[in-house]
Amino acid sequence: MKESDISKAEKPFHYGWIIVFTGVAILFACLGLGRFAIGMLLPSMGLSLDLNYSQMGFIGTGNFVGYMVSVLFSGMVANRLGARNTIFIGLLLVGFTLTLISQATAFFQVLALYTVTGIGTGLANVPLMGLISHWFLKSIRGRAAGTMLSGNGLAIVFAGVFVPWINGAAGAGGWRIAWISMGAICLVIAVAALVLLRNDPAQKGLAPLGENTGGQGGAGGALRQHSEKTAKGTMVYLGCIYLFFGATYSVYVTFIVTALVKDHGLGEGAAGFFWAVVGGLSIFSGPLFGGLSDRIGRRKGLMMVYGLFTIAYTLAAAPLPDLFLYASIVIFGLIVWSIPTIMSAAVGDYMGPARAVRALGFITLFFGAGQIAGPAMAGFLADVTGSFSAGFWLCAVLTALAAAVSFFLKPPPAAH
């Protein structure tokens, strides 16, 4: 009997799923509230602080710069302190900075604080996704990562309902109450993460969960059948594919609510409803496409998803009736967390669990570079043209290119 089978027989509910459900809460906090909620807050905060579109874009870019900076050292910090402690520190940074943003009175204060939020987000997110490769084998790695990423969708639903309600109840200062409330939630989740997370299944007397079809790779894993040079080249290639996602989804999540309000004349409540729809649908995107990529492979999964992204961005950009814009929102919601899910699983496939955190940090540098460029460019184009259509057209072109690049991705070495 295999070691993983013994573990499952002795432990009907594997502790790996506690890691996943704790991860849902962590991503709800660090990415969901720390990044994706800003799309709902920008219209009211921008009006209160007299921000133009370019400044709104730079606030999003500042967050992504902070995230990218943290990615440079998050793997090193996790190796020294352990993933659990690194995630805890990251969540503390997110919680405290969101609380402080509630007191901001000028653009540069928000920019500085939200940049530090990005640092905290990276410190929490990258080690967390690396834990998937330690706790789950290749056969269910995509499903586990996708389930964890549903936390982002839950946070979007929360923001889409909570922010309009707070603004309606508190008026012009509602956005401040929203920020401080989200900061407090992040701090509570930080404590829960410290209590529940474990760095390795061995700490619970367990083996990784899943069907061990090719042997657990350990530290050398994939690299024993994959030269160091080839492995690095594959990570660069994956990083380039990931860059397209960073550059495009960041534009959509930063500006789609503002576009609904400014370009399409929707009220904040209606825009919040559509943002909540994105969040509700996105809860299923990670598990759906993570599990699909387990079955059909990471390459085909990436091609399929980028093709759907291209359709979503085209529908948002084209001068079509509003029904097509709503279709764009539905498609985007269904697929939004698919790329991070597939990437998290793919890194484990190619590099093995021991190198997963550093490798994920490496490809996230490409993702971060895309995030930095996307919102700033889209904000600039919106100021020049008076609408967000040009930015969404650019996103459609980039994701079509990403689908083509994904076609040439080589398969991984032995399963892990």
C-alpha cells in the first residue's frame, strides 16, 4: 500500500484541506481585501480625494510595485522563518496599512500606504501558494490550488455588497469606514493563520495527499530528469505567459467598476452588484480550471483560458449594447483565478515541492511587471481618450498573444 493511501486510511479528513481552507481565508484577506476591493472603493475615494484616472491607476500600480518588491525576497524570508511565520507577517502588514489608508487625506498618502500593502500581500501569497506543492501531489494539486483561490472571489462578493452599503449608510466618508473594517478583518485572519498553518505534512505525521503516480520528487524531483538549464528556461517561459495575465486582469479589476459608472452611467449600487457577480462566479473559477488542468494538462488549460479572456476583454472594449458588457463580466468572473491556479500547480509539476516557493516567486516577478504596467497604461489611455475602451482593447490583444505562446509550452518531466 502506498504511503499516501495509508495516510488517507488513517486520516479520513486529511489536514491538507485545513491548509486549503485556511488559505481561502488568507487570500480573502491579502489579495481579496488588500487588492481586489479597491475597484469598489475607487469611485467614492477618488471623488473625496479629487483623484484623476491617472492617479487611480498609479495607486493600483503602487500596490503591484510593492508586491513585486516582496516577491524578490519572499522566498528567502520563507526559507529562513518558515512559510507560516512569513504569511503571518504579511497579513499584519496588509491589515495595518488598510487601517491607515482610512485616515489618508491626499493621493501620495494612499499611494505610499497601498504600496506597503502590496509588500504584505506578496509575503502572504507567494509562500501560501508554495505550500500546495508540499501538501498535495500532482494528481490533485490543481484542484487544491483552485479551491484556495476561491477566497479572492468571496472577498469580491463581500466588497460588492459591503462598500455600497457602507457608503449609503455613512455618506461621503463611507470609504474610510470600509478601509478600516477590512484592515481589522485582515488582522483577525492573521492570527487564525498563525494557529492553523503548518509548513509541511510531516509536522502532522502525514504524507502529501494525492495519487503518487510518478514518485514524490523531494528536493531534486523534477531536476533529476530535467537539466538545471532546461528547468530555468521553462520557468522563464512560464513567467512570460504569466506576465500577460498580470498586465491584463489588473486593468479589468482596477477599472471595470469605474467604467460601469463613468462610461455606462450605472449607479454605484448597480456597479457593486455586477462586481459581486464577478466575485460570486470567480469562487468556482479556481477549482473548475485547476481540476480541468489536472486532467487535460497545463498547456491546454492555459490556451483555453486565455482564449476566454480575449473574448471577455473584447466584449468590454467594443461599442456594443450593454448586454455584451454583462456577458464580459460573467466570462471574466468564471475564469479570473484560473491562471494563478494553473501556474501554482505547474510550478510544482516542473520544479518539485522543495523548489516550488522560489520558483513561484521567480515567475511572479513577470506577473508583477505586467501588473505594474497595466493599470498605469490603462489610466493614461482613459485620460487621453475619455473612456476605458482602448485599455480593454489592449488587454484583448495581449491575451490572444498569450494563448498563442502557451501552445509552445513543453510538458513537465516526471510527475510529482
